[in-house]
Amino acid sequence: PSLRMEETIAAVAAAIQNKPRVSTRRVYDLMPCNSYVATVSVKSLIFEVGGIIERTLYASTEYSLPDISNITPTKISATELGIYWNVSVKTKKCLEAYEIYLYGPFQRMEEKQISYWNKTKENEYAFEKLDPCGLYKISVYAISINGSFSLPSEIMLRTLEAQPTPVRAVNIISETQALNISWSPSQFADLCVIEYRLTGWINKNSSSQRFDKQTNATSIYINGLYACQLYNIQIIPTTGNTDGEPVITEVETEAKVAMASNIQALAQYPNALELSAVDSNFNNKCETIIARFLCEESKPGNATYKVARQYVEGQVKGVTFKAFLAPLSPYTSYRCGIALFNIAGWSPAEETILWTLPFNPNPPEHLTLKSSTNTSLQFEWNLPVNSNGNIKLYISYFQHIGPKYFVSSKCSFVTVEAISRETAGLQQTFQNLLAYTSYSLQVAAQNEYGVGHYSRPLVVETAPWISEPLENLNAATFGPYPTEDQYQAHVVITWTIPCITNGEIQTFQLNIFGVREGQSNHTYNRTILPVYDSNGYVTYKEINLKPDFDYFVEITVNIEEVSKSSLPASTSFKAPSAIPKKLDDLQIQKIEVDSFSSHNPTKTAAVKFPVDMLNTNLGSIIYMALLVSEKGCNPAPKLEFDSLNSHENWPYVMSWNDAFANNKKNCVNQYQVTEVRWNPLSGLLSNETHITYTIGSGTCPETLPNICSNFSEYTTEEIYCNGPLKPATEYYLVFRFFTRSGYNDVALLEFATDSIFQLTLIIICICGCLLLSLIAGVSYIWISKRIFWQEDSCHVIEDSLGDIAGKTFVMYFKTLTNTEKLIREFKELAFVATDLSYSASEKGSNKNRYTDIFPYDKNRVLLDVDDEGSDYINASFIDGYKIKKEYIASQGPKPETTIDFWRMILQYNVRVIVMLTQFQEGANIKCHEYFPYASNGISVIIRKKTCFEYYDRSEMLITQEKYGLKRKIDHFFFKKWPDHGCPKDPAHLINFIRKIRSYRLSSYSPTVIHCSAGVGRTGTFIALDIIMQRLKHEFKMNIYETVKKLRFQRMKMVQTIEQYTFLYESAYELVRRNIKKQIFDENKLIFPHRGVIMATMYNSEERNNENV
């Protein structure tokens, strides 16, 4: 509406005139929303003439909403739209701007449509970057200057068509023979697409397996394809007029397990099947990697080979797979199948049932001994686990092995041929067999194919039975020992077990029956455990003896699990007499000694004593000696006793000639009056009750022959004579009684001769005594020189370095008071064997413990060549008394030579090792601890160890794993021998050597002796062993030559003068104590000069054994 101008003018006039008067003027046909300027001139009546009042007014017309019409497109393309619209001129001044809105495209989901807004003051607008083929809605609003909006003007427009771009986000899900393809629409012009065209092919140049598909969706499922095949897939979006840009991608179908045709048997064997099958699935392009043929036992059974399989590499489609399945069990039903493997996995197996052919049957099962007697064996067995056909019969192989019981090395047996039999049953009996003997049986089955393998040998033994009588039964008495307190004697009974014992010996039953005239019978039994050596030699010592009894011995053999004993073996022996007891006072009172009752009281004296004095329960007095010595100038005689064989030996006492010849001081020493072995009962009448003997009644020759210790070689008159006594002289008289086994001075009496006063007689006696003394002195000097320096009838010493007889060695040893002689001998040994070669030791220098002790090349121990090409060990073969290479003298093993040491033990069949050194002595290592041992295929274990006072014995088992060889070794360790020194007591080493010799095998097994260097203690040990053996067999020795021979075989044997002296001391101990034979090999030892029966050393060792 227009502004009322009249009101405004009136207001102005009123203001001027200060009057409330209004003038109004209307102006029409103004444009809305325009500003106008109005000038009002007022002519005042009160002002001067000509005075005019003007006022200028500003005003605007009110707004009016603009009006839009006729929207028309000015441009339409694929991506752009241009529009134009009309606007009323009247309201144009009220227009502030236009707001343009665009919505679409409407083909899309609402959430994917765009909403575009913009302002413009022009009445046209262009839209860009639109979707081709999109349908859009355009709205235009007019905005007045006061912010009001007009009604919209709208139009619907569509963009033009364009070529779609390639589809996006192609996703293909591969299956075994299909593809599930999906994609997203084209990035550009997707609204123009009316459908999609898909094409697939294996390769671009081939039409095989090509497919064409159309769809208006964005996914498709295509099947009927090859598995494991690579396809090229092309997707083209199409519009109504043109094709969009294509997209091509490659995809491979998923793998599919292969399928095989039925399996076929090309050939059948007893232990194999030859099979074939074909991979025939041509729609599967997956490569077959491997084919597995598998045969399994169709039903649970006893087939040895229940499953066999073979894998064959993949082949070209349609090619046959072949396999040879082995091993299989003969005559067995198998379920055989083939499965193919590709990248999809294993296919289901195609199976069929096939049989293998018959073959040799398995051995029968559970071969056992059903029953046995001492002469028969009955066996039974079960069917073979795998008969591999139809069993027709069984063939047995029965073989004699040998006795189950111990058989000594001296026995021999006839070889029994093996027995082969046939039977259709499952048991068999063998008759007429040997008792407690091992037999082996093997059984084989036979079917239509042939004879199978024999079963493993079943080793059994027949039942034990009564043994044959024992053999070589002997009895040897020892004693009595030199003691007065009690009777100490024993018998050593030896025997060998029979060659045929028919079982394990349980015990020996010993029955002893003793008789003696005038004494009660002495009967008792003994049960003896079977302890014997490799020769079956048994030694039993019995101490329950009575003097002078005649014993009858019967021994039977008791076999384990056999109730009856063997037939007895018998022998007899006579127990030694006891050493006579001293007479008591009552008996001594019955003895009469009186010179006045004799026919010449100045020179003789009569001795009278009862006959019954010679009867004693300790043994018969078979001999008697009367010993006389002058009283006053001599002390009272010491009453002596000793044990000896009175028939062969006699204790030395001066003769009348000796006693009076040495009478320089007019004093008669003790001499024997009676003859040697005087039997006082000889010639005695039965009714006589007393024995009378006259002392001094004989006449003696002026000289006697030179005598040796063995008085049995001379007549009694040549040795002793009953010469006259001195007148007016007091004498001691000793009664010496002899039994078979010893003597004792049983009584000491005194008597005196009558005096003669004639001076002539006295002078003659004095002169005679002086003459006799002179003769005796000269004779003594002459005899002594002949004993030690000349060769007479008793001389056995050839020279200082020659052989020395055992019976004179005691006297010879006592002359060695000057040690210079021994030192001289020992120094001469240093020049022995100085030119012998030992070049082999230079190559094995690292194997030597000491730099100055080597084996000579001529007799060194050669080993089998080891991995390093060496055959060297620091050890030497040493000859024994009679046996070549009886010993091996070796150094103590080092850590690096322990394996060589045990190789030597195995190679040379060593069964006894003697160790003479500690492993460590003080701060010095003397020998490596070479046992127990386990290395390089050799193991050594200790199965049993026994400790004695001065040595240890260990039973070892050595095993060589490569050859399965096992061997028992006896190891002896002498504990009390210092380096470069000697044992304190020679008897210890003598007993030790004797013990080791009892464990020795035959000559084919050398004994290994070692200390630290293998020369000092080792040489002393070997030398003493040789000396003992030579004494035993020849009863002579030569210590110098023995050591000299040892040094020709190994340097520095017997290394020190102390060890060389020790050999002499040991030899002296052997001879002094009458050691002549070992207790396990001989019955008794008797030396001629004293007749002492050896028992001390045997008892010493027995006591050591009891202390373990």
C-alpha cells in the first residue's frame, strides 16, 4: 500500500503553526520496495512576504512477495543441468535472492540420494557433476528483502546417458566346480546400466569351457566347471545404447578329492601282492600328488604282518597306478584299497578282499617240556601262530648238548649224534638219555608249501640220578705239631669228583672208622660241601684224630634231589703218633740208674726201667735214646721236643767221639749213648717186665766218617757208640722217647761213676782227652771247610752263583752275613741285556708311564692294531719255570691305556690278574683305577669281592659287546707291598703266590702281573714263584740266574737290592720251614734235616679265610 503523504504534511504544518492540523496527500502507482524522497514546501502567512518553509521527507513503499514462474531447462547433458525462470517486474525490487534446491537421483535409495542447495540473485542456474541418467527434482525459492520466502517453483529433469566405468569390488567365491561372483556397480554411469554380461574362459585362445551369462543383479552363481581350474572372468556393464568398460579377473576353482577306479590284483605271492588302479575322474583338474595302496588283515588273526602300505607318486589322468605291497603274511586274507591324495586331501578308499599264497609255516608255538625222568624227556607244543597253509606233520631235531653238572677238565665225552624225527601229533618222547644232561629240541612244521623254520632251541635237562663213585681218594697225615700241651695232627683227604656225577653235588658224606689195639673205636661222620677246583680236585682237612689209630674212610656222593647216595669210595690211613708226654714223678721213681750195679762202676752205669713205661695212649714208643752230659761243668740239659718222622729223620746229638774229642776243658757235653733208632723192646722176652741198658759198655773207634743230616744212610755203629764214662764223674741222663711222629725228653736223671785213684790212669785219661780234643778241633775245621768250600759227599753248592741244594741252603744262607756278596751279585745284574732293542716303545711313547722302562721288541705283547694303527702296550711276555710265556709283566694302566689293557686281557685269554701296587701311594699316582670299566664296547664289573688280611680277591666279569663275549676274571690285590720295598713277612707273599697258583688255568692262559712300572715288585713276584716251583720239583735253586733270565726278558726286573735280598730271605723261609709242596697239589712235605711236617702256612691261610 502507498504511504499517506497528506498526514505527514499536515503534521509538519501543525508543528510549524503549533496547531494540531493534519494535511494528507496520497501518491499512487509507486513500485513496492522502492525508496522515495518527498519535498514539502509550506508558505507561511505569518512570515514575511516571500518566506517559504520546505521540508524533505524520505519514505519507502512496503514489500511484496516476488513471483517466480516458467522454469525451463537451458542445458541438459550427462553430468550437467541448466535452468532459467521468470520473475515479476513489480516485485523485483523486493527480491533479495533465489534459493535453488536439487534432489536425486531418484533411482537411488533415499539414503544415497543427494540434496544440493545454493543461493543466487540471477534467474538462472547450472548444476554440474551429476550422475548420468539420473532423475533430479529442482526447486527455486524467491527470498524477499525482509527474508520472506515465496512459494517454490519446481521442475523434474533427467541427465543424459554416458558409458559406464568398470564394475567395482569384484568378489569371487571359489568352489570345487562352481564360482559365486559378486561385484559393486560402476563408479560412473551406473544408473545407465540395464544389465551385466559375464564371460568366462580357460585361456584366451581356447573356447573350451567358455561360458556367457547375463544378469541385471550384481551377483551370479556359475556351476558345472572343472575343479582346480584357472578361469578368466570378464564383467561388462551394458546400457540401452552402449557397453561399459569391462573388468577381467582370474580365479581358480577349489580342489576336489580324486576318485580311483576299483583296485585289481596283478599278481599274488606268499608274502606280497601286486596291485593296480586308475585315476579316472576327468572333471577334476587337481593333480594327484600321491596314491596310497593299503592292505590290512581282513579279520583279526595271528598274521605276523597285519598291514602293508605303499605310496606311489601322482600320474597323468587315466594312467594306471601300480604297487608291490610287502611284506605280508602268507595264506592270509587282506582287505586292500587305494586312496588318492591331492591338495583337497585323501579320497575315499576303493577296497577289495585278496589272499596271499601259502608259504613255509611258522615254528610251532609254546614248545615246552611236559615231563622228564633221568632217562627220558617228553615234549609238547602248540600249533604255529601262522600255519601259512595246511599243516601236514612236524619234524623235530633233538640234540645232545652235554652234562649239566660240573665236569673236570681231565674228563672227556663221546659226541652224540643229533636225532631227527617226524610226527603228526603235538608231542614227542625221547628215551635212553643220560641223567642230568642238557638236550636241545627244535621243532618245525610242514605244509603243502614245504618245511618251515625250526623253533628256537628249547634247552632242558634230564632229572638227576645217583652219582658214580668218586675217584683218586687219598689221605695224607700231617703232624703232630711241636707242642706238648695237646695232640695236634690232621689228615688231608683228597679226591676228585667222578666224571659222571649225574647231577649237582649236594654234599660228600664222609664216614671215618678208627681202631687201635687196646683203645675204644673212634667213629664219626662228616658232611662236606662241594668245593673243588677246575680239575674236580677236593681237599678236606680233618683234625679229629687220635694218635696211632688206624682209620678207614668211606666217602659217598649225595646228589641234589636224589635220595640215594653213590657207592662209596674208600681208603685208609694211620694217624700220626703224638709227641710223648714227660714222665710224672711216680714214673721217674721207677727208673733205676746205678753205676755200682754195673760190671765196671768207674766207666759204666746200668739203667733199668719198666716195660709198661713205653705203653701210652699217645702212641707207641718205637725208639728211645739215652743222652748223657757231665754235671757240674754243664748246666742242666734243656728238655727238648719236636715233631719229625722218626723212621726217616733223627735229631742231631753229639756222639761219644765228638763229646770227648771236644773235651778241652775236661767237660763232657751232651752226647747220645744209644744207637740211632734203638728199639728197647727188640729182643725182649715176653715175660720180661723191665729193660736194662748199660751206659759206657762199648768200645769206640778212633775216627768216625763224615756224616750228613740224613742218618738213615749210615749204620748205627758208624754214628754213635756207647763209649766208657769218666770215673768219679756226675752225669745228667736224659730219657728221650720217640713215637713215629716226634720225640720228647721225658725225664732228667742224675748218676755218678765210681772214682779211680791211680795217677797213671788219670794221666792217660787227661792225655787221651787232650788228644781227642785236638783231633775233634782239627776235624771240625776240616769238616767245616769241606762243607762250605769243597765238593764232598754232602756238598751241593757249586759256586757263589751256581745251583744250591735246598737241604744245604739254610747253612749257606747263614754264611751271608757279609752283605757285600749280595751287593756284588746285584751290581753284576746291571750289565745284563744292555744291547737288546726296544724301538717299538718310541712310537708309543705316550703310552709309557716312565721314561726309562720299556719292553724289549723280541718279547713285547702285540695287540691287534687299533683305530690309530698301533699294536703297542708296555707289557712283556715272561717265561715261567717250565712254561713259555707263563706271565705277562705289565706297567700299571694309565687313563689313556686302560682300553689297551683290557684288550690285552681279552686277546690273550687272561683269567688271573695280580696287582702289587696301590692306585695312589702318598702323593704319587702309581696306577689308574682301571676297574670297574665301561667304554669302547668293553665293560668290566665286580661281581664279588673277598677281603683277607693282606690281599683282596675280586671276581670280575668282562664283556665285549661287539662279539657278545663274556669272561670271568680273578683279580688279586696284594695290599702290603711298598714301592721299591718288600713285604714285612715273606710268608705272606709265599702264601699269596700259592693261592694264586691254585686259581691258574692251563698253560694257554698267561697270568698278568703288574705294579706301577712292572719291573720291581712284578719281577720279585715272578722270581719268587719260579724259585718256589723249582724247589718243589728239583729241590734246588739259583736266585742269581733266575733274576738274570728275567732281566733278559724285561729291563730292571727285581729293581732294588732290598728286593734281591728279599728273594734270599723268602727262599730261606721256604727251606727252613720245610715247605716243599702246596697243600692243594701234594699230600705232605718232609725235609731231611729236621723232619718238620708243614702245617703252619696252611693253617695261616685257613685262619685268614675264617676271618673274612
